[in-house]
Amino acid sequence: MTRDDVVGNRRTGASSRLPFVIGLTGPIAAGKSTVAELLRQRGAEVIDADRVYRFLLAPGSMLWQRLRERFGPTIVGSDGEIDRATLAKIVFSDPKGLADLDSITHPAVVAEIRDRIARTSAPLVVLEAVKLVQSGLITDVDALWFITADPETRLRRLVARSRIDEAQARARIAAAPQAVPEGVRFDATIDTSGDHEATASAVDAVFRPLGFGQAQEKHKDLISVEKECS
């Protein structure tokens, strides 16, 4: 079954309130969050898989307990939170540990994301996830966008945002699995290597044909007319 079949099945017989879901995926530090924020500014509700993961890791939660049991008490900081930096050092140097982390966390994150999509009243949802395809969430999106950037830009971003040295950043990039398996077709590819303005222009070039911005403008015009008539 192709992704087109999946999307067709998802839309067939769907209720009018089913949101249109844009999936953003790509390698680590590719600029997915930047694109997601640009789409949020254009009216989308954003679901960030990493934020969902952090939400589910609340101290004492079931996911928190399972990770502590698997990786030991050293991953828990003095504040009771999972120390993600310590956990990252463990799993990015141990393929088995990384696989175990994924098998523990992915089902919980996927279930929470699907619940949020089902409960939203927003007409447009953006789902941001590094492993969107591998997790099976590809069946929940109507358009799949691949976000990328050149290797040096990604390296620089990872060093800055994670406050790690270049060697650690390179190790994380090397340990990360391929963002998308071979053969997956995308509806759009956006390169964020340039400045913010260039990225925004690239996003608009793909987003405008979807018609959501036009619908929002019509809605704003209607509200304006209603106010004038009131």
C-alpha cells in the first residue's frame, strides 16, 4: 500500500471536522521547528512529538518509571526530572540502548499524538516528528513535507541548541537513524539552510496552494463585515 492509498483511506468517509494534517519530518537539526512555527503563525495547530514526549515524562509517570527501570537512577536529576542529556549520552553510544528507548517511548508518544489529533477542533494540524514515518504516524498525515539543511548548518544548530561540543554533536548526528526510509515520496521538500526570510518564502510557496490562508482571510473579512453591521 502506498502513502497515497493511506491518505485516500483516511479521507474517505471522514467527517467534515477531520483536520488536514501536514507531517514535518527530516534529520536532526534540519529546521523542522522553524517550519512548524511559520505554519503556526499561518493558523495551524502544531503538535511537536518531542514536546509530547517531554509531557509524558513527568516525574512519576508510567513512562518515567519504565525509563528509570531500564537505564537506572542516574538518568533522574535532583529535581526528579529525567536528565535528557545524561540519557542521550547513554543511548547515542549504545545502539541497543537507543533501540530500547525507542521501543519504550514511541508507542506512548504515538498514542498521545493520535488522541490530540482526534480531539482538536482546528481545521489544520502540523505534526512535527523526526521518526514520523518509522513510528507509523505517516498513516495520520495528509501531506508529508521533508525538511532539510546542509550538514554544516545542522551541526552548527545542534551545537548551539544542545550546548554540546562539536564532537558530541557529530556523534549524535551519526547515531541518529536515517530520517526517512528509502522509497517514501514527499509532497514537498523545504531547505532551511538559508536565512529566515528564505525559509518563510519556501514555506509559503508550498502552503498557499493548500488554500488555508485564503480561508482564514475570508473568515476575517466576514467577521469585519459582521462588526460593521452590528
